[in-house]
Amino acid sequence: MRNLLVARATAPLPTIAALNASEVADVEVWARRDDGWQLARVDGDLAGRDLVVQAVAGTSFPALVAQLLGGNCAAVSAWSPAGVAWGLWLADSRLGIQHHDTSFFATELDRDLSGLAAPARTLRQIALWIEEAGLGADSDVDAIAPLLPTVPDSRKPHQLVINPDPESNPTVRPVGVEICRILCHLGLTLAAVPGTWWAEVVNRAHASWD
């Protein structure tokens, strides 16, 4: 199982004790920046949502994980020390809302936002996560809003909700490029380590945006 972990730490992510569980086979930093934010490849048997919780526990900062699901799909899960949680699906360049099991991510915040429709609640959670992460100055939540499906919130936990409008994303791009785009919207532009898969992703992303 391959995950891309984005977290902030004063030490390299491979040295964080919480990420050295028996379910984690290997951790390699693929991108970083001077304020401690890092992107690492994490291989092993730990699911993305479990990994992001361990990362937050080990760093005391917000974190997110993109679990690569094979093909051109990924599940993004984010968590924070204050209990802010949100999730997105990426599938063939389309963006969907990931409805977490409420027993897993249940917080007072979830209950406070329960009256909002799914897209509005997800955007609010993303904005709160960005604020807690200190990324507000570089983020652009408004750029994510048009990508989300506009559907009533009548879905069960874990049910896939995908934007049905093909005109919103007419070109299917590699899932890594889509993850890179989401990170940029969150204010998480990181310098890729040369020669890594993520360096190739960043180059392809920049080429697709030019």
C-alpha cells in the first residue's frame, strides 16, 4: 500500500517515532520546504486514515495523506490536532467528497457543521484545517469549490460522490498531478527532491498548467 504523507515536523519524517510502526515498511522524503512541511512516500500496510492520525499524534501539526488506490484514483484524508477532518476522492481528474465514518472522525466540529450540505461542510472543514496549519496566506480554497459535486447530503459513510459534470474536468490527468494541484490550492507548494517520482509529477503538473 502506497501513501503520500504531507506533514510538518522539526525533524525528517522518517525519524518520527509514530511513523515507525510495524505496519510501515518504508518512509522516504520526496519534497520539503524550510518551515518544516514535508511530503514523504510511506509504504506498508497502514491505511491512509490511520496513517494521518499517527502523523498528527507524532508531530502535533495538521497533516494529510493521499492513499494511492491503483489506476488513476486516490483517497485524500486530512486531520488536525483540533479535530478538523475532511476527505476527498480523486478519480480520473474528477473530485469527490469522502464521507468519513463518523465513529472514526467524530468531533464537536462535525456536529456543529452537521446542518451544512456536503460541499459547503467540506469547504468549511478545509478552510479550518488551512487556518490551523498556518497556510492561509498561500491558500486558495475558492479554487477547490468549483471542483466539488453539488449534490444533497444524503450519502452514507464512505460512499463515493463524484462531480458528474465532465465539462468541469475535460482532460484526464495523472492522479499525481491532481494531488499536486490540490496541495497548491491548500498553500502547500514544496520543493521536490530531484530524481524522485514526485519531481516528475511536479514537472508534469507545471507543464499542464502552462
